[in-house]
Amino acid sequence: MTDFVLVRHGETVWHDGNRYAGRTDVALTPHGLRQADALGAWAAGERIDAVVSSPLSRARLTARPAAEALGLVPRVEQRLVELDFGRGDGLTRDEMRERFPAELAAFLRDPVAHHLPGGEDPRAAAERASAALADLAADFPEGRVLVVAHSTLVRLVLCRQLGIPLADYRQVFPALHNGALTELRLREGRMSLLRLNAPAVVAPVPAV
């Protein structure tokens, strides 16, 4: 049995306006850094066997306080990088509508069959990220692994692992909050969802 605690990185400078942040390495805001610290404070009271992140700095910086609190060396996993949004990277929905309205309309109908122009096929992203989780499960067969990655990638992984059609990722999982906890459990080859979008809150110390 392996548990995965999946976390979307902290808030970035592209959060305002909801710009699509794919492979561009955008910075965390001060609030995003506080979310990273909150994740670290939560992790300090948890049993976590490994801390793994996407190679993008917004994920690595979010993971760092947790790794430090646990005394672990964080791993960087290239397969956990965010989906490549192609021509949509760095744009808001309104800006996309101005530049490629037909492609955006097709994407909103089916984001898998009609992914953003020049972008990565979401099916390939779901496969690479799922393969990364499978390798981590092999490394930590009885462990609990904290994984800091990205909104679209995590939603695709949730669909892939829970048997939900990938094309429904935006409807079934409309939002993942920055710094929130989503936990999966792999047992006997099957994945279960234990919690979704839970805040990283430090558990109170029981009264003596």
C-alpha cells in the first residue's frame, strides 16, 4: 500500500487573471511562499517518506519547506512537469479567444481531443505522470509520498487513476486549490481517493 499526497504548487504571479501556466517558469507570489511554508508546517507533523516535485521552480519552492521540516532531500521528477499549453501558455481565456477563437471553442468542448494549439496531448501527460507514480510506489511500497506538481497534470492523473474519462477532467475536478492536499491510496493495484482539496492545516496537539 502506497499513499500519495498530491499538492498543487503555491500561488504564482500569473494567478491574477488566470493565465495558463504550462512550461513557463513563473515565480511564486508572497502568498504562494506562505502557502509553501504552511505545507511545511503541516508536513512536520506527518509521516512522509519522500518529497517529490515537478522540475519547475514554483513546484520545487513549494516542496522545499516540507522537505526541510522532514529532514528529507527532495526529489525532482521530470515526468511531473505541467502540461504544455502551446500557444495558450501565458494567456488568459479572453486573450486566447482573440487569437485563436475556433481552437479555444474546440478545447472547451473537449480538452483532450482538441488540446490547445501547439500543446501537449493530455493523454501523453496522464501516462507519463502515472508512470512516475508507479515508479514511486515501487520505491516506497509501504510508504507515503508527498508530490508537488500542477493543476492540470494532477487533475489528469486523478482521472487516469480513478477510471474517469480524461476529457472530463475540467468538469469533474473544476479546481485544485494552491497548496491544498489531495490524497490517493494505491492498494493491490487499485487507486482510491482519500481526500480532495483539503487545506494543509496543522493538527492540534491533544490535551494532556
